Amino acid sequence: MHPSNPSPSSESPARSYPAGGLAFPHRDLTGIGQLARHEILYLLDEAEQWVELNRQSHKRADLLSGLTIINAFFENSTRTLLSFEIAGKRLGADVVNMHAATSSVKKGETLIDTAMTLNAMRADAIVIRHASSGAVRLIAEKVDCPVLNAGDGQHEHPTQALLDALTIRHALGLPKGSDLNGLKVTICGDILHSRVARSNILSLTALGCEVSVCAPPALMPAEIEVMCVHVFHDFDSALKGAQVVMMLRLQMERMQGQFIPSPREYRHLYGLSLDRLAKAEAGALVMHPGPMNRGVEIDSQVADHVERSLITRQVESGVAIRMACLEVLTRRTRQVPGWDHLGGENA
Amino acid sequence: MTPQSLVITNGRLVVSSGEPVAADLRCTGGRIAALGADAAPQPGDAVFDAGGMLVTPGLVDLGVFAIDKPAFHFGGITRAALMPDQGPPLDHPARVRFAAQSGKPDFWVHPLAAATRGLDGTELAELALMREAGARAVSTGRRWIADSGVMLRLLSYCAMLDLVVVSHAEDAGLAGQAVATAGEVATRLGLPSAPAEAESLAVARDIALAEMTGARLHIRQVTTAKALDLVRGAKLRGVQVTAGVTPAHFMLSDLELVDFRTFCRFSPPLRADEDRKAVIAAIGDGTIDVIASGHDPRGPEDKRLPFADAEPGMAGAETLLPLSLTLVRDGVIDMARAFALLAANPAALLGVNAGRLAVGAEADIAVVNPARPWIVNSDKMAASAGNTPFDRRPVEGRVLALWKGGARID
């Protein structure tokens, strides 16, 4: 049932990376935009071991024992927060969650002051979600520990893009080290407001995919074609030849006539039904970052399709990817041999 | 207290046209009394040797957000038109009267009256009373009056009062919560953005209404090629419209936004590079009449924030002159025109007898070394905050001495 595998790239799957810390010379993970292709692949490959571990009954590695990870979420989230929390705990770290709703952020404390406070508590890694683009990077400049972006405004959501790439790689049966060269991916939905779309465009194009984006004009960012994507407004045309269809969540508040007339009209034009899915490549796979609006952007028959839907597998990959990111970014703190200094741009 | 009479010798005077002329200048009673042969020092006069440097009018800065004397004096600015966007807004005669006195004697503030109460764009403020209290023009603030009916009534009323209306040209419906111009940079950074047409749409409406009413309209910042074309066309038709800009929009494009640099968050936002070039062309061909600093010092509490949450504006008073002089060095304009943009034209719009070296004009005078190099350093600004996008940039042009009404400012 799987679509034809993408053509293998020239490099062999058993990929070799620069030695030690040079394989991933960044202190923070603020976006896919900061990563080179081989660094994306490195994180995907590192995640493979955690996929294995997570499938066993004893899901515990104590690599990060004694380390404190703070999940600072300035914007509501359930699944991403949970995923990061589980990832940290499975690695043995002490994980603390800070919810903005119950924090002093509501009392007017500035973001920087909050960041300095977290820093003074000597966190070993801080995971941040914030409603403003660039906020994570701002915090990263002010704290001493690695910072992971769990979504900043409409800018980036790098771990989502990584887990999507890993999910695709597994679904296609591709081995460790593989990129996604030649794969045709269509991303449909609210591209304008979506950090998931931006990170995925960057990651998938870096991995060799041919990416198409589809949205009504009001939900399409200006000059998006400079990010090396094909631009469609008609869903049927966008689906033609697609081997992976990635649906984005439509935020209901945007449907009060501000951007599109109504949910049912949106569904009429952009809802992924089984009939619609048939217009894609035979056996095309379906993804969604969740949470879904069933019956709006995606029909239940598609979302729950055992062979075609990767949605629950995305969640599974999410924990593994976040474990990989936390483990790699804390190697300097843990004085892993070869990782005692940062190479490259952050040196 | 009238200052001692003053003669500036050995300078090159920047006059209304042509090259600077080597001549002396004499001031008495706070005014320019004589130029050239008649300006010989008389017994008891103070004499200042300009050492061959430029002698220029003090700059008149049309549209600043804060009164920040050290920065203005550093930049050779002797008068500034204060935007009504204060807390609370300048929408009441008493506040206007207070603002008008706030800089004297060594700096003159010309308040711009808020066009509408609370700058809300709905009810006209007491414009005639504010004129009596010292307002030299009317401004919509850093906001757009969305209701065209209100704007029409405002312009016709101001035409009657013979007050210039200073407008901010950004269609609020298109602009929304935008903090950047729609395009590649905003898309990559995921910043809320609006098309550049938000400006041309606003300019088109305001010009149409000015044409209807015969009002004098000054668009404080025109930053896009399309809007500049509209201004150009309106001027040809004889509409009383003038246009201004700040150096940010002829020096920088939206590429500066990468890394989410909040010191580059402006209103209107930085534009594409083609628009930046169009602004330079418009300065060269006379479409743009005024270069102003838009001085708006903002500390970390307003700027050390995520980009979209930061306040717009830059501390621009100190860099206004040197950045404008880059246009002279690049051959876009000559020295006389530079000081028309920086002093004479804004003074004329405000109806003040200053901004030029002419007998009878207020003795607001600067001695300028246009070639003196220095490096902008946001940590060591005279301004009350260092939010300049030009940090570490080498520039040329520095004020060596400054007089307000014939009195030396130290």
C-alpha cells in the first residue's frame, strides 16, 4: 500500500557525520532554518534509538538524570507539552512545567524577566512555546542553557517538522540515514498562520522533497514561493501526484468570516475526504499535526484510515524526536566526550 | 534677556540654493541681522570663527515623539514638532500650551494638535483653541483616521483655520496588527504583515480629500513607490500636498528584520529594497519635501520584547543630519536642498520664521563639519535611549556649535 519509495540519494544510508560536537554545533534549537541538511538527518538518526526504547515495556534511560528541564509554555498546549514532558522523564531528567496561565506573566512581568528567573533556577534546558514569532530566540539570547523551540508564533515549530520527517521515513520503510529525496508532499490549510507549515517547508525541502502548499489566498503568505514550494489554491490540483498529504489545523476563530466564510464552505473546498484523497497518488499517506477538527479539514474516514493515516504515528515519533533533541542539546552540560565545546556558528 | 550680538566669521553659509558661499553672518536681538559684506563685527559683538566649516540653519524636525534635548542638540536640531501621541494625547489646549513652553529657551517645541479626541479618529478635537494655545499644525498621530467622513470634515475645518494636517498613511483595515511589509522576509519570519498598498490606499484617499477641500496636507512618511507616484501626480495637479520621510526608510529595507531586530520595528514598517530606492529617487526629484528624525527613544521595556510585541520607533535625532548628508555625498541632492529638507521646508509648513539663513529669520544656527567621521554607538547616545538601527555604523557629519535665537548652546 505504500507509495513507491523515493529514489535513493547518492549517499549511502549508513551516513557518517562530523565527529563529536561538530555533528550538531548548535546550543539551541530555535528553528529548522538554522539547521543544515546533515544536522536535520543527524537528529532523525539519533531519534531512531528512542523509537526502539519507547516500544519496550521498560521505557527508561537515565542519561539525563540529575538535570532539570523546564517546559515554559506561554501559550496553551496539551500534546506538545505532554510529549516534551514524557521525553524528558524517559531520559531521567527532572521535568518542571510552567504554565503561563498560572504564572506571573499575567501580572505584567516581561518575557525577559521570566527568562532570567528560569535561568537563575539553573535549568539545564528550557523548552519554550510562545505566541510571538521570535520570542524563543529572544529568550535564547538571554539564558545560559540550551533552549528548545516548542512553537513561536507563526515562525517555527522545529520538533514538529522533525517528527513529521521521521514518521514519513518510517512509513516508507526507509533506513537510518535516508533523506526523502524526490518525495512529493502537499501541505494544505492555514499556511499563513502556521509555524508547522514553515518548519515543514524548510525541513522537507532540505531533505529533497518536492513540496506543494495549498490554501485560499487569504491564508497564503506573500511570496511563499521563495521558500521553494509550488503554490496552489485549488486542492484537487495540489493533490495531483502527492505521495504525502499534510493537513493543517484550521483555527476556528479564523472562520468567523475574517478569512473564510464558514467551516462548511472551507470543508467544501479544502476538506480531505476519501474521495479527495483518491486524487492524490495511489496509496498516498495522510498526516495532521493535531488537534484535528474532524469534519472540517479532515474527515474521520481519512483520519482513522489504518493504512493511510500516520496521525498516531506522528505522536509516537514526537516523543522520540524530543528525546533526541534533549539528549543532543544537553551533551555539553553532561560533558559527553567530544561535545565539550561548540563548533561552527555558536563557537 | 536678549543675547549678545554674534558674528560668525570664516564660514561657508548654506543658503537657499546653490553652493555654500563664503561669507560672514551677524545676529542681533536673536535674529539674523546681516549676511556677507554687511555682517562685519561691531564693537561688543561676540565673534565665532567657523574655521571654514558650513554655517547652516538649525534643523527643524517635523514629527518627534519625545522632547529629548541632549539628542536634539547633538543633532543640530533647534526646533521640533511634537507628535500628539503623548500620554495623555495633545488633544486639549492646556496640554498644548504646556508642551509649547516645555523646551524654552534653548529648544522650541511646536506641538501638533491631535486631530481627534484621544486620537480615536471619531470626534474632532478643539483645533482652533489648540491653535491659540500654540499648536502649529494638526496631526492624526501615528494612526489612521479610518472614517473618511471624519477625515473630510477635519480637512475642511483645517483649511478654514489654515492649519496643515499631518497624516499617517496606513490603511488600518489592511494594516491590522501588521508589524512588517508583506513579502519574503515577513513570510520567513512568520511576522504579521500587510501589503505595501496599505500606504498607497491611504495616500490616495487623503489626497482626494485634500483636493476636495483645498486643505494643506502633509503626509509625514511616504515610503513606497506607489504612494510616491500618487504624491507626484497630486503635486502636478496643484494639490497642496507635501511628503516626508525618515532616514530609516531611505537607508534600510525589510531585510534588516532578520533576527527579529526590534530596533528595526517602525510604523510604517520597513519596505522592500525597491521601495527604498524609490524614496531616494523621490528625494532627488522633489516629491519628498521633508526629512525628519521621528525621534522616539524607547528603552528595553519597550524594545527588548518579541518583535510583534515591541513598540515601533527609533531614537533618530542624532543620526538625522549625517544620514541625510549621505544623500549629498551620493549626488542625490546638493547641500542647499539637504537643508531645505531638514530645515526650511518643515519651518514653512509650521509657519515659523526659521530654518533658513536670511535676514530677519530667527538666529537658529549650526556650524557643521559635513565630513567629520564618527561611529554611531547605541550605548553612548545623547538620547534618553539607544534604540537606533544604525548602531556601529560609521557616518560623516557632526555639529560643532549650535545657537538657538542667537544664544550659544553648550
